[in-house]
Amino acid sequence: MMRYHPLTIIYRIYQLIKNSLILGILLFVVKRNSDFWLFEYGRYLFIAGVLLRLIYIVVSWFVETYEWDNHTFQLKKGLFIKQTSTIPISKIQNVTRHTTLFHKLFNLTSLTFETAMDGEDDSIAFEVVSKQHATFLLELANIEEEQLPKQENKQQEQAQHEAEVNDAEKKVETDHVIHFEPSHQDLLKASFTSLSFLAIIPIVMGLYDIIGPLLPDSDHYQGIFYQIIDSRWLIIMLSVVAVVIAIIIGIVRTFSRYGKYRISSSATHIYIERGLLDETQFAIEKQKIQGLEIEQTLLKRIFGLAEVKLISSASPQSEDHAVSVNSLYPFLPINRAYQLMEALLPDYYVEESMNRLTKSSLYMKLLKPSWFWIVVTAGLIYFQPTIFQMDAAWWLLSLLLLLIVIVNRILDYLHTKYSISDDQLQWWHGGLTSRMFITKRRRVIEMSYSQSMLQRIFQLASISTMNRSTPTRIETINDVPLDFAKTFHHWYLQRQKDAIYQQKKLEHN
Amino acid sequence: MNELEHQLSSKFPKARIISETIGNIIGLIVLAVLFWLDYYFDWPIWANWILIAVLLFVVVGTIWSFIEPHYLYRSWRYQISNDYLQLSYGVFTKEWVTVPMSKIQSVSTSQGPIMRGYQLRSIKVETMGSSHVIPALEEHVALELRARIAEFAKLKEVDE
């Protein structure tokens, strides 16, 4: 029986302070003179809540324990109601190792094991754990420490070739291969495509909110404002400065988020490592990957970039939602993305030649009524709003929306490509944002195809597949020829070939 | 289009029409009470409009509920093999569904009072991500099918 690391208490208190800081400032600093009942009682509630939580944090440390044997983890918790949960190690889908500044301070780390089980107790989290114990736990879960990229390498910038030598050694020692590390050029491209320089807008707005009321005389302040507006040169200068600052902020944000990024793999696992200050290492077993998705937004398509996502049955519990753990890297050059997919998952291959839709699919797509447009237009006709003092705005808006809908459909027609091979399906679809979906036949847990009345006229159909994920992943491709839908159906009926193969494989083990 | 093997019980349209009619009658009674309340308490005009709109829906729905079961019956097909459960149905949009047996997690039959009168049962099949209902089968057919699906679904794939 083991207790969690004692510093867990400190870590949780730190989290508590971090989470309640804003509310605390609001209650005791900003609104300290307010008699409004919400703030008045809120203060007492706040203090009571924080105190209770503090007590809970300390007491729960004594109550929460864990133990393990060769096959399972057993977690015990609960102050008044004792709770014991047993989690089989074989159900662990992926591992996240998150090292925040707090952890670095004490030379510690955190570990989260995620499973594909339903319910509340579907993950095992070690909020604070010593590095040695983390190694031990990882070994328990069959993930060798050497496979998780080593941290020591990061401490100083090493000479380039030295690092390469290290990598080469690694390749020999384990079958651990590094597939991707972004170059500065990649990152520059990424910082423009991510539009992260637009982050300056909320920052400036926030500053304005904070500084505005503090300025001594608002009339005087507005006076300056008008003076600025009067002089064109000043405006141009300020705009240039603002744009430069915005771009710099964008680049800094991108570098801090995606700068230190490494995708690597061993025979059984994929490892993603990222973050400059808050380090996160993520490992997922290749076996558990249900499919892959490549996503291209309009902007990324212009820059030739794409995001590769892994579809797995574990529910990602990312603490910072800025970067999804299921995403390999959001700004990969498209060819690199294909190579990376094939390198990481040798089972998968990217089919170059795919079928395209015929003209009748285009007619179908254009003829299909757009309910969204109809509802919005009906609303516009009823309210007839005037925007920018334009009486005609409502039908212009309706027209603009119609145009967007049509462009989106034509793009969808152009982007839609599909193919099936022995045991793999692959298709592209989507208008402004296009997606490629690729999966193995045995990973598809259900399929259906359907035909609406309009599709019957054009001899077209829609195909849907279902993959395990949380929630269940349903992918649909619309308006493909009916013949292909039938071919697809027959192909799917051959599914047990792959599945039986799987069982045989198990027997060999 | 090569159709799947089996159809629903031919009693399905009758049973469906009866149960839907009962539902519609209850709906109409509720609506009539609301209209009376509207008249008696002099509700605002928009309430009146909403009630009229609802009435329109219910009337169209009631007429449709006499026609739909026949078409639905004609469109419904299912087929079961060692490896797959296949369904196809739909009056306007036709749907073909294929579920591998190994992915089926539970199968159950159920029977309401009207279906009991006609000796019918429905079968519900649940998988990891979806559930499907075969609406009306003869009692012995349903029980046999349930047993067969349960038998075939025993096999598990190594994919967890």
C-alpha cells in the first residue's frame, strides 16, 4: 500500500490558490466596498470553501492510497464513503507525463494513465511523483523509460552534431526513432497560420479595460485620443508598431507552445514531447490507435500545412486545452504529414490515386436545400434588420450567406476523394476546412449507407462508418456513387478476414 | 438492389397503427383541453397561434400515421449470418446498416400491451456506440433470433 507523494498536498494547495485567485481578488480587492448581497455573502462562502478544501486536501492525502500487482492498479479513496477501484494495466491506453514549473522546482513530475473504460474511474493520476517512482510506474505499464525521451538532453542547447550522435546511439540502443522536430522555418510558418498574432486584440482590449478607468481624467484621455486620430502620421506609425508587436507576440506564443516538440516512436508506442516551460510527454500504444485524421483549414491549405490527429479510444483529459494530446503536430507540411503517418504506423499507407466524384454529385450538392440558409433568411425577412444604416442589409446578408453555402459545397465537391484497398479505407471531404480520414477495416465497428429521395434520382448514396472513441467516432462521406456504396458494403462484409487474422496473432503470442 | 432475406411480421402495420392512433387520440384530447383553457381564460393571442400550429402538426401527423406503417413495413428487411447483422429500412431516406456480430454487446426483446395482443415482440441490439431496434417480429421468431444473435455475438475480437 502506497500513499501519494507528500508534496501532493503542496501541489494541490498551489492549484487551489491558482484557481481561486481571480475570485478572491474580485471579492476582496475589486469589490471590497460593495454591499451587494452576492459579494457580501460570497466572501464568507469563499473563505469557508477555501478552508474546507484545505482541510480536505490534507485529510484526503492520508486516505488516498494505491497499490499494484503485476496486472492491476488498486486505488483507494473517500473520506466518508470508502471507494476502491481496480484498473487492469492492460486497459491503459496512453500515458501523459506533465512537468510544470512547480514540478521542476522540486525535481518531480506527474503521470496520468488513461484507459478506455467508461465511467469516472477511467484514469489513474499521480499529480506529484518522484522521477524514480515515475520510471518504476512506467515500467509497470510496460513503457520503458528510455523510450520516453530523456529529459537530461534538454537542459542545455547542445551542439548540433553532438545531438545527432546521441540520436544515432539511441537508434541503436532501442528501436526508438525520432521522426519530427520542427525547424525554425516551420515555426515561423506556424505562427502565421495559427493567426496567433491576433491574440493581441484581446490583450489590447483587456489593457484598455484596465487602464481606461485608472486614467485621471477621462475627458483629457479622450482629448489625447482625438489628437491621435487627427494626425495621420501618428496613426500609421502606431499601426506599424502594433502590427510588429502583434507578430512578435504571435511568434513568441507559437515558439513557447510548439517550439520544443518531438515526435518519436518505438516498435509499440508513439511518443509526443512538447512544451518549453510546462513539459508534457505523451505516450500511446500503436495497437490502440483506431484511425487517423488529417485536417486542413483554409489558411493551412494556402500554406501547404496540415494537422494530423490520432483517433484513439482513450478520452483525452488535456489540462491545457491549447494543445490537444491527440494531435501529432498542428502545422505539418502536408507531405511530411503523409511520411510521418506511414513512419509512425507502418500498417497504414497513404493511397495517392483516389476516386473523385462525378458531375452528378455536384448537381446533387447544389440542389440539396440548405436548411440553415432557409431558416436564417426567414429570420432576416421577418426582422429586416438595418446594419450600418443600410436598409437593404438583410437581403445582402442572405445573399452573402447563400454564396458562402454554395462555395462551401463546390469546394466539398472538389475536395471529396475516396478509395478502399485490401484492409484500409481513406477519404477526403469537407469544404472550407477539409479532412482526410483513414482507418483499417477491422477498426470500423459498424457501417451504414443511406439514400435520400434526391440521391435516388442521381443514383448516389452516403456512407457512414463508426470507430471506437469517446464519444463514438462517426465519419460520413456524402453523395458518392451508389455503386461505390455497394462495393464498400461488400468490402466491409469481408471484414472477418482481418479480424480472424488478429485472433490467430493472439494465439501465437 | 438485392434485398435482405427477412421481413417484419405482417401484423406490424396493424399493431403500429393501433398504438399510434391511441397516442394521437390522447394528444388530441390534451390539445382540446388546452383550446378550452385558451377560450375560458382568454389567453394572449400568441398562445392561440401556437395551439393552432400544434393542431396542424397533430392532424398531419395523424393522417401520416395511417399511411406510414404500410410503407415502413414494405421497406423493412433484416438478415443475420454468422458474422453480421444487416438491417435496411426507411420510407424517404433508405438506410442500410451492417453490424458485425462480434461488436454486439447486448440483445433484448420487449413487448407492449398492443404487441402482446398481436403476439409480437421487438428486438433491441446494442453495440459499443449505437443501438438498433427491429420493431415487430412474431413471438417465436423474435425469441429464436435473440438466441441466435446472443450465440453469434459470443465471439470476441482482440481489439480492445
